[in-house]
Amino acid sequence: MKSARDNAEAAHAAIRAVIGAIPPGHVASYGEVARRAGLPGRARLVGRVLGQPQSEGLPWQRVLRAGGRIAFPSGSREFREQVRKLAAEGVLVRNGRVDLDVYGWDHDLDRLLWAPPAKSASSRSCGAGHRNPRARTQKT
């Protein structure tokens, strides 16, 4: 039978694994990290785990508050360091916030499969100069 200490260590390890898996150039909220670690509703635990020595070396800068906000006070040394680290990964921070629609760690399979394709310069034109993002060529 697992002790409470073993359960806590397993939860902390799961949180660290999720944080370590956030790809460069992407961010996740504390709540999303907790959910992906199998600990929904435990966002505060994510913050506590990040503060532990065992979490040193993790990409802590990729973890943000809900809505993409940086958790540190604006202008603090930690705030500036997080902004600098995110900028080095190509993540834009504006007014202490990151646009989660642009930089969020989104692995929603339905969204990836069924969302309309992104517009690109190679999209085919149809009609009076309008682009049809759903137009695709099929090989027969």
C-alpha cells in the first residue's frame, strides 16, 4: 500500500514530467499542467513543485497563470527573467501576458484534425480573388 508521501512524490514527478514536455516556443497554464499530470484542480501544487530544488532545470518560464499572465510582479527580477527567456524562444509577452491562442500548448486532437486549415501563400484562389481555405486537390 502506498503511503501519502509516495503519492505526493508521484504527483510531483508527474508535474515535473509535464513541465519538461512543454515544447520550446509554447506555454501552458498552471491548471493545464495539473490537468495533464492527472491532478485537475491542483494548479497551486504546480507552483509549489516549481519552487522545489528537484525542479531546477525545468523550463519554468513556460508555465503561466490562467489567461497567459506571468505570475511574478511586473518589473520584478523574476518577471524580467521570464520575459527574457520566453522572448528567446520566440514567445511574445505583451503587458505581462502571452496570447494562449498563439503560443498555448495545444494538443487537442479534434482541433488539429477538424479545424479549418491555416491560410497560407500557397492557398488556391477561387472566384474573384477570394481564397477558399478548404479547397484541396485530390490525387486520383
